[in-house]
Amino acid sequence: MTGAIKHALAAASAAALLAPGAGFAADITFPVFRIGDQGVGEKIGAVRAFDTKNGLRLAPRLAGLPPGEHGFHVHEKADCGPAGANNQRGPGLAAGGHYDPEGAKQHAGPKGRGHKGDLPSLTVAADGAARTSVIADRLKVEDLRGRALMIHAGGDNYADQPQPLGGGGARIACATIPR
Ligand SMILES: [Cu+2]
Ligand SMILES: [Zn+2]
């Protein structure tokens, strides 16, 4: 075997180890942007997502958010724009609804049997920074591909009452995750 062929084989096996589904733990980091009626605004940081034995871990490094708890979900489309279905317009509406591959049609929070995209709420400190990781035990990095991660203005009571979708209201920051 020539050196060049040996080299090519070594490169091919290294690529196989990194291929999705090869058992290599996925670990991705993507930027998060402020969103508004005009569309996508400034970058406010990034979120790292990786699989652990307890589920998907999302590690935020974000700044400039309102302090407190915020609804935090995987939405179905990788689009943070303002154009929603039925000609509706508003921040982040292009991302569609909560990721719901099982058709649960119910907002039940991270421990419930509703939307799979229902994450534990995001905690923002008094200085506007979010640095506290959350674990979503029903999700993997694979579930994020081709979708959006959304942060809402208000908190999340993990129910559809008294307001739908946890009551978090307006969408204030968003990330898209490529396929
Ligand atoms: Cu949401
Ligand atoms: Zn939901």
C-alpha cells in the first residue's frame, strides 16, 4: 500500500467516526439574536447544545435579556423572521409553533407528554445574563436540526391555561439551527 492510499484510508475512517449516527456525541454551538417586528436584530450570545446521558443539555451564554424566568422552547421551523402563517406578522412568528413531532397538540412543559419542544424555562440573572444550563430529557441534538430555539418575554407555567403555550407571550430572542 502506498503512503498516499494509507493516508486517504485514515482520513476516511476519521470522517466515519464524525458522521451523524456513528455514535459520536453531537455538540453544537449556535448564535442567538434579538428579534422584533422588523425581523432579526443584534446577536446577544450563543447556546451550546450537546447530548448527555440525562438528555439534551443547553448551555446559554447570553446577555441583555430582561431578568427573570422566560419561556424557552424548540419551535418547528429554522426561521426567526416576522412573517407567520395566515399573513400574521410579529416577532419570530416564522418559526411556527412548538416542535411537536408526536402530534400531542398540548403544552405540558419538559416533564409532560405534550410538545417535545417544551424546555425548562430559561433563567436570566439581575444583570441580564443567562448562564444557567437546562436539560431536556426527551430531546437530542438531532431534534434541534432544522428548527429554531425561542425565548419569550414572560415565564412558562408548563400548561395551556390560563393562557396558551405557557403564557410566555411575545417572542424576544431566537436562534436557528442548521440541518
Ligand atoms: Cu416558544
Ligand atoms: Zn409547548
